[in-house]
Amino acid sequence: MRPRQASWVGVGGATGADCMDRVRPVPMEIREVMTESVVTATPDVPVRHIAELMRERNVGSVVLVDDSGLPTGFITDRDLAVSVLADGHPGDAPAGGHASSPVVTGAPGMDVTEATKLMVDNGVRRLPIVDGDRLTGIVTLDDLAVRIGDLEIAASITAQVTRAALPGFYFFDRGG
């Protein structure tokens, strides 16, 4: 992964505090913010193993991949709690039965803004990055929020994705 660079440059390429009144965003590709090491497993792996992977690698999600290494599903720590534990499934249940699919993916050359829109439009917080026939990384909503550097915009993006992912929660008639 390339080192992270400043997100802003002055008009004409100048940098520094003297040009802060004339800044514009620099296009940034997803490959500049993605995490290259993706935790993966096959759909037939038991959910207990998925939980162990999450604990060992300190991640909140695992991308399920087919024999060729392409994403087929996505399982999160929330999926394990809500779909596996709360419903009383055994630890040896295959992870594929509790994963989200199809998987929305991005490409390494996508602009950060384009990737953010893709995530918001699909209500996803994590975007596996595929280059041709190879999983090359993953970017999360948190990664993008940090790179945007504007807390108000980051909060807005987070709220939009959450609303898209949980429409019933926000539009549920609570009877009152």
C-alpha cells in the first residue's frame, strides 16, 4: 500500500498554511486508503472458526471467498451475534448460511468519492476491493471518514449508510 498523502493541495500545486484559503480536494483512489490484508475464509468454515479469526486478527468482519479467491459473502461480528447466537445455531454451522450476499465490491482505481457513494447507495460499511479476478484489499466506512477529514461529512455518510442498512428501524411505526 502506498503511504498516505495529504488530501489537499493549493491551487497550482502549492502546499502549506499560506494557501489554505485556496484549497481544493485532490482526487484520491481507493488503493491509497484500503487495507491490503483481508481476513478471508471459505463459506463451509464453521462460524466458531470465524469468531476465532475475528478475535485473533482483531477484526469485525471476514470476507467469504470461493475456490478462486473471489468474494461470495460477508460475515460480521453482528451477524454472529444476531443470526447465529440469538437464533441458537451451533458453533459448527457453516458460515455461508449466515453471511450477507451478494457482495458489493469496488476496484482499486475508484475515486474515494465514487466508493463512498457506492457504499451509501448499497447501505454497506465495508467494501472489498477486487482487481480483475483477485481480492486485493478492503476499505471501511471508517477508513473513508478518516481520509475525508471533515467530521460533519463523515457523520453524514455514516448516518446515510446506517439508514440504508436499517430502513425498518428508522421508519418503524412505534405506535404513539
